[in-house]
Amino acid sequence: MKELKVTELSKTYGDKDIFNEISFLIHTHDRIGLIGVNGTGKTSLLSILSGKEKGDGDRQSVFYPRDYRVGYLSQATDLAEELTVLEAVFQGESEQLKAVKRYEAALMILEQDGENIEAQKEFQLAQDAMTEKDAWMTDTNAKIILQKLGIQELNKKIKELSGGQKKRVGLAQVLIDEPDLLLLDEPTNHLDYQTIEWLEDYLRQYRGSLVMVTHDRYFLDRVTNRIFELSYGQLHEYKGNYGTYLLEKSERDRVEGEQEEKRKQLYKQELSWMRAGAKARTTKQQARINRFEDLKDNLYQVKHSEDIEIDIATQRLGKKVFELKDASYKIGGKTILEHFDLLIQSRERLGITGANGAGKSTLLNLLAGRLELDTGMLSVGETVRLAYYTQENEAMDNDKRMIAYLQEAAEAVTRQDGTQMSVAELLERFLFPRHVHGTKLGKLSGGEKRRLYLLKLLVAQPNVLLLDEPTNDLDIDTLTILEDYLQSFPGAIITVSHDRYFLDKVAEKLLVFEGDAQIQPYFGSINDYLLEDRITETSQSEPVKVDADITPIQKEKKKLSYMEQREWETIEDKIGSLEEAIEQLTQEMNNQGSDFTKLQKIQQEITEKETMLEEKMNRWEYLSEWAD
């Protein structure tokens, strides 16, 4: 069993201690979620584990076997712009991947010129190499990963892809390589719900180890079996998933709170002694003075996000906020809105979600007045005071200090009870300790800049919030504070998000963008919507015939109906047939030659059979509860 060992790792940036002699082990099959406030070093730790950065000093801190391979997906994917997608995804160094890369490249050339003798020879050699290196299953797995991630145009250049497409290519690259340790920094960004659910299943079954940073708390809960929390230069370990972590963290915070009270009492005693004019005449007295200084420095270090709230007043908002009437809009030949009507009123809690590229952010830009409708009308309420949190920060002067940046918006804000709160106090409430308020913006991490940008918008005391993917670059602690603030926010909130946890906490109504100007309203949570969507897909793929005289199944159901009993008697045979069909198709794919069209057709058949098998297994599980 391979493992990675870290001993006494330290890292400092300028005068900021990121890690202070942290140590841990990563075992095979570990699924580790790495969490912590932005700026505590999550990305730095992943970078050090990947070998891209080093810890402080000359002493080695990271140890692993010589044949240990690490795959790293960073937030900003670093792919050579001139590579094709095919060349990028097969960048791994294993012999199997090299054979697959050669085979796929030869296949592409042969498709373009099937009569080329040299191309035919190269393809035959590539086939032989695939067999020699036992790489056919690697090729099959790679095709499944590419298909699930929606990567189809393998001959396209990286420079021609959008940021979201590049992220998916980077994810495909590390998954296809199958390293001993996967390091994933925000892997769910730019993925739709179906892909996220597939990735959850894939990572749960991954043969190696995993360390990931993610804001998606449902994803974190369903994948991880260990949690690493970075806080004040230290690493705290928790066994279990995110739900277990929350329980254990709550208990740790309670104990720390009790210890903090004891420290405060001790501090008062020491303060009295110091004020009495103690002089360091003896070693014992000097030790006591040193202890007093330590107490003073650390007294207010313990802060917990659940104890922090943002209490900012807003201006009165009229009943009508936005109204779109018969709105139509096209961009780049793509129809985003077509005769679309929408009324948003005060206290609205609207979540906008759905397919990538379907126009969700475009709708926000239209509401914010940054784009104009082709036809139709947009009406904005007279009392609207808008804040728009976009996916990109506004330009920041790196030489400006944090507190001065906020003071550009206001010197102080008004609480809901009418009292004033200084910008410095607000920074502390948003997890920026007082000693960092003078930090220059250029020294902040990307996540810290996003947090500060959000806070600047809130300082302006808006009554309508437009939020475009607010969870992408914010840490979980900040998200918890933001969610609590939004739940008590007296104005309207319109947010674009793929974060299921965030939408469940914030949104009361959904607009689901399906593409081609198809926009479906849904009243309820995102989880309810996804459940109904899966049920609808199942019923459409295989309708269940029910006799008219059979009454609906009630909760007090005790046994199977007549039709269900007949279904139960044959379902295991159907499951076996599907499993056999999938095995035969997989074998057929492995033995395929140069017919790429045939390969695609077989892969499509495998996907269809796998979907049917999953539905049958779910059905078997349900029927088994009532079968005799």
C-alpha cells in the first residue's frame, strides 16, 4: 500500500505564516476534503504536494515512493494553448497512456485519409502497441470520461476553448492518467448537475487517493472520508465526511470556548500583576512576563464563523423590482430569450440554474442594464439600489491597502437598529482579523480578493442583489456567513449558481435554463427539482403500464400489486441480460479497429445499456422492500 508522508512542513509568504510545522499521512483510498478560510493556504498545500512549490528551508518535508505518481488539477488550468484536446488529455507518462495517445492520433489521421498507405501502417503499429501494453481498457475508460465531461472535439486547439471547457479538459487529463494521488482544486466549477453526480460516483470508487478543495458541501459530504482543516497555520484532522466534521468541529469549538474563558481570567490576573509594576529581576518573573505577552497576543484569536453575523441595514424597496415583457435577445446567433416574461418583486429569492452556455449570466447582465434587449421591455423599480457580484472582480490597485479599498464605498455602515458600524468592524465580521487590515491588495490570495470585493458591494447597502456564481471562489466559512446574511436580507436576491447546497439555503423559486431559449420555472428546492427530473427521465425511457382499475400506491402499502409482482419475477433476469450485453459491447469495443464511427456507436449503446441497468437496479431495490 502506497502512502505520502508530510513531516513538519512550514511555509511563509512575506510576514504571513501559512503553515507552521504541519505533519500528516495520506493512505491509499483516502478521500480528503481540504477546507479553511481563503488565504489559509489550501491551494499552496496542493501545490507543494504536487511538487510545483516547496516548503520553507532546505529540509525535505514531503516523502513518497519513487514510483508514486501525483495528478494536479489547479483552479487556473495550465494547458499549452497550441495543443489539441487529444494531445492535452493524454499527457500522462504511463506506458498505457502513451499507447492510447498514439492510437487515437493514428485513428484521426486515418479517418481523414483512409487510402493513405503510411497512415494505415501507423494505425496498425498503434493497434499492436495497444495490445502489447494492454491499453484497450485504458482507452475505453478514457472515452467514457471524455463523454461524461462533454468533451467531443478532440482535434480542437486549447486556445479555442472557453474557460469552462479548459477546466473540463484539465479534469479529464488527471482522471485519465489515474495517478496514485489526485489533487483537485475546485473540480465542480463549470460542471452541470449530471456531471457532478457522475464525478461523485467516480471519485468514491477511485483506486488511488484524493485530496480536494471544494466549496460544494454536498459533494464534500458524499465523497470524503477524512477532512483536513487549515486554521492559523495549523492543520486539524477529522475522520469521516463533511457532516461528521461539522459535529466534531462543534465540539472542538465548545472546548476551545471554555479554554478561552479560562485564558481571559488568567489574563486579568496577569494584567493586575503587570500593572502593579512587576520588574523582571528574576528568571521566574521574566517567564511570567513572557507568558503575559503570549496570552495578550492569542487572547482573541479564537473566532468561529457561526458566531459572526452581518447586520447591515438596507433602503426601503418598493413592490416591483424588475419586469421583463415579451423580451427577446440573441448573441452570436444563439437565442437566449424569446418572448420571455418575468416579474421580480421585493423579497424575491430566485435561483437561476441549468445548462452551461444557455444564457444565465446574460440574463443578469440584461437586468443590470449592461446589455440591451433586442425586442421587448425591461422595467426597473424606482427604489432599486442594485449590487451586482459578477464572476470577475473589478480592477484592483495592488498597492492600495485593504481598509482603504473598502472606505472607497463608505467609512461606516448603518445597522438595522440604526447604530453605526465601522468598516474595520465589518472586515472582522467577514473573517479579516484586525491585524491584516493594512495589508496591500497585491498580497491577498484570489479567494481573499473575492471576499473583499463582495464585502465592498454589501457596504454600499443595496436592496437588490445580483449574484453570479457567488460560491465559486469563496471558502465555506465565508459562504456560511453570506447565506445567513441572505436569509435575513430584506430585499430581492437573484442568483446564478450550480451549487446545490447554496441554492437549497437561499432560493425559493428556480428558473432552469435548458438551452435554445427554453426556460422552465420551478417552485421548490434544487434537490426536489433534480429528483423530479430523474423520475421524469426514467418514466420517459421506460413507461410502466398500469391497469386503469389499479389504485395509486399509498404510504401504507404492505405488498406488491399484481403488475409489480409480475415485474419482480422477471427483473433479475433483465438485470442479468443487461450486464451481459454491456460486457459483450465492451469486449467488442476493445477489439474494434479503425472504424471510429462504429466505436462511437458502440459507446453510445454501452451508455444506453448502463442507464437502463441503473434504472432496473433502482427499481429492484424498491420492489424488494415489498416482495415476499
